[in-house]
Amino acid sequence: MARALHALLPPIEVVAGSPYNIEPPPLAPGAEEGSDGVEREVIPTPFVQVPLNVTEDRLIGSVDVEASVKEGATVFQPGLLARAHRGVLYIDEINLLDDGLANVLLEVISGGVVRIEREGISFNHPCVPLVIATYNPEEGDMRLHLLDRMAVNLSVDAAPLSMEQRLEAVGAATSYSDDPETFVSSVADATSEMSTNIVLAREYLTDVRLTQEQLKYLATEAVRAQVQGHRAELFAAELARASAALEARDAVSAADLKLAVQLAILPRSMVRPNDPDQPDQQQPPPPPPPQQQQDDDEDEEDEEDPEDEEEDDAEEDEPEEPEEAPQIPEEFMFDPEGVILDPDLLAFSKSQSAGAAGGRGLVFSQDRGRYIKAMLPRGGTQRLAVDATLRSAAPYQKARRERAPPGSTRKVFVEQGDMRVKRLARKAGALIIFLVDASGSMALNRMNAAKGAAIRLLTEAYQTRDKICLIPFQGDKADVLLPPTKSIAMAKRRLETMPCGGGSPLAHGLSLAVRTGLNAVKSGDVGKVMVVCITDGRANVELAKAAGGGGGMIIEGDEADKMSKQDLKDEVIALAKQMRAIQGFELLCVDTENKFVSTGFAKEVAAAAGGTYHYLPKATEAAVADVAGGAIAAMRAM
């Protein structure tokens, strides 16, 4: 679709040889081309596609190292955005772009200028492309402030295709595959006509204006739709003008305004369609007039003056003047109470999931990732930043050539002090550690809930790079049943074994969870760790004896209450406080004690760790997965 739209766009006139597609100044009336000293040329509208693996240097431009060394001065090499000016900038799967690149695009779309302030370069050039982007919500959330900069947001699921439209689409695709030239020639006339309409619409657009009443209508619809900010009505005004110009009209009609509401205001609306299972809340019809009033009206109609009838006949004989199209819709499309009234708008709308934005952490290293800046070398083998190294060595080239031995043919002299290495950054997911109390009568229910929640979160962890780990604690110690993994098959295989029964070594479970999380963070693939502790908050095995491997001492009954209940509690609280001091660790306590009010100390453990506490006496896999998913989203947003 993006390339088909590009085929409709007419060619553009640029300054000859300009790498930024600069528009030449207009010629004076009667002046000949070239009389102002500016050489012009006409080129096809550029089409630039941004790949997912693009680097920031390739996108905005960077230093041309070879040309800089030859000329002895910094030479700027334009990037993809320079070629996209006045053309089409196509971004496939924009929600999977790196956050740094998304920030660059955000600035360009908002300001229309590419500003480069880096590595001794201070430069800017215009960039006003037609941005066309696609994204799949199932692969990751779209950054809301970037989505808000897009004038039009369409969903392929908003209006399902009919059977005839599907057959037409399949037939067109098949015809193009069989004989592309014949198919293109068959639609050449329609393509040329649409391209001409676009050229003419650009001329008409300068004369199209919106009245004050029409602007007030759009602003009122935005208020009724509970839209934040003013971009909705600004984009809607431009869309209404464009719709009128495309139909060669200099006045905006009610249909143009309704189309603008659909395309610009509805996607930004906080109002969502009513639940289809609930009946629509419609106003009751007005009560019928009393019978006596109806009879009086009928009598008045029968007693009409015959002269009035003659006047009516005369008016009917006169030719009717065509009615002007209304400039403003008769009714609003949004209700003041935040309900979609217009049935067409309701059919066009599509409920979007309001899941939390999946912010992701960054891991910095010198071995893999995206090159973000240069730094002095430290430690062992690292990746050399050639551009920064040459810039560091450039000021001393003249002196070093003079010190060079006679007959030396070297052109560039680089010394150890000039060396710079790359600092790399890459996205890192989260590690969700399910720490499950497998002791007592509730062990089987807890384990089933934890296993189901782990599988659910794994299926949703594709785009977030999350890993899952399961650590049950029972008997006299805790064990890592499922090491950190992203593999659903491995998780199902490991989770078939399910140890249950015995004591509750909560302290050893927390200690093992911390060690497992720290090891995962050191690997470089994990940015943050969420420990989901599913327990009733009752510990009866000491950490020293559980971790010693010699068999923990399980204390039960009155002896546990008299001897070490407080000591065991203090031990667990101390471990929770240590977890709080570790950066990137969060604790979520899910209390499953099957009583009206929990008598354990899971809530105190969550408070000591600075985490979150939830009381779920019936902890199903869906409930645990929802609670854990909300906590993980909140952790990423921090």
C-alpha cells in the first residue's frame, strides 16, 4: 500500500545535485529558468524505507571518515532522512524500533528538521516527509507520544472486508503475480487520473478554509471524545481541508468534518464503544400526544382555507432550487457523557487494549549492542571506534608526519593514546522468578497456579525478551526447578516434575532467588528482576541449616512458636531488606493463606522489600498471571 501510494505522487523539482531535495526558489514572473543562477531538475518522489536494523548514524548521517582524512576537515555524510525530504518515509514495524531511533523520528516528525550536534558537527537540514508506518499490537505496544504525532491511525480490523472485496483482492494479487506488466498497464489510466487529482488538490488546498463554526464543531467533538491536547482538532482541520480539496471544492462540507472525526479524533479518544453484551442506553421515545389533541389537529387540517390550498399548489408548480450541502453535521458524533452516538463511527471504531507501555531497560557493554558513544579503553579486548579514534588523532597528524622517519609512506599516524572503543547498549528484558511455597496442604494448588502463570507469561514475552524461572521451596531447602528460560517447550518439560510437602524454608527460597537473579543480570541479557513469591507467609526452616545442605531442622507446633518463630521471621525480614537494597530487584508477595484474614507475615515481607502485596486465597493461574503482569508493567515504567 505504501508503494502504491508512492506511485500516485507526482515528481518534485529540486536544486540540481542537492542531497537534501531542497526546493528551488520560485522564479520571478517572466524570468527564464537558470537566470537566477540556480540549476533545477525534476526527480521522482523519493521513497525511503527504514529497516529495523538501521543505525542512528545511517538514519541521520555521520562523519565521512575517508573524506575527512583527505580534506583535513570534518565532512558530513547525509543519512536516510536527508533523502526522504519531500518524499515518502516508510517504516515497517515501527513499534520494534530502538528507543533511540524512535526519539529521533519523534523530533523529526514534530519539527520537520534534522539537527545533528555530535562529534564536532553542528548541522541541520529540513526533513518533511510523508511518514507511513505499520505496526502489529501483538508484537509490542506503540509508544503513545509517537503514535500521537501521526495524523491518521487506521486498523485493518476496524472494517472487515466483505467476501466480494476479498475475492477482488486475491484476484488482483494473482493477476499481478502472473503478468505484472499487463496488470500495471490495465490500471495505468486509473493511476494517472488519481495522480492528476492529487496535483490539482494541492493547488485547491491553498483556497480551502474552515469557518469558525466548523472549527468549533471539531473542537467540541474533541472535548466530547475526552481527547488530551490539541493535536486531534488540528489534524482534523487539515484532514477536512484535504478531503474538500481532493474533490475540487473550496468549501468544507459536513461529510468532510465527519471523515476528519473518524480519522483524527476517534483514534485519540479516551471513549470506547459500549460492551456489545449490554443493551444500548437510548433515550425513550417521546410520549404520544393525547387523543383529544390529535382529534383537534385533525379538525384543523380539515378546516384549512381553500385559498391556502391554491397557494400551496402554486408553490408546488414553481421549480425547486437545489439545497446547499450543510457545512456542519446536524448532530454530534460523540455524546457529552462520553458515548459514541453515530452508528458509522461506532462501526469504524475498534477497541484497543490499554496495556501498559512496555518500557525496556538497557544493558551497556563493550561486546554487543548498538553503538551509542565512544569511550577510553578499559580492561581486555574491546571493539575499536574507528571514527572517534581518527578524530582524536587528526589534530596531531602534521606534527607526527614531521617526526616520521625518512621515506615513510604512511598517511595517517595513530598512537595508543588516540584509541577509543565503542560503548554499546542493547535492550534487555526482565526475569520473572516464581518463588513458590510447595509445603503444606495448599502446595498442589500453589504449584499449579504458578506453573500456569509462568506458561502464560512466557507466551507473552516474545517482544519484551522476558525470561521465566521457577523455584519451589519445600522440605528443608529450595531448588531451581526451571532455570531462567524463554523456551515454552523447556518450561513445560521441566514443570512436569512437581515436588510438594514438608517444611517451608522461605528464607532459603528468598536467598536462592536473589542469587539466581544476580547471575542472570551478570549474563547481560536481563535488565530487571521480579520475584513473585507465592506463599502463606509461614517459615519454619532456618536459613543456615537449609542452605548448609545437611538437612534443615523443621520446627512445628508449639515448639516452633516458643523457640524460633520470631527468629525465623526476623531472618526473612532481614533478607527482604537486603533485596530492597539491590538495584533492579522487585518483590511481589502473593499471599495464599486460605483464611478470611491472613495470619502470616507475607505483608511484612513485601513492605520490608519495598515490594507489592496481594492477598489471593484462591490463586488461580489467571489471577497470578494478571497480578504479575501488572507488577512487571509498573516495574518497567519506573
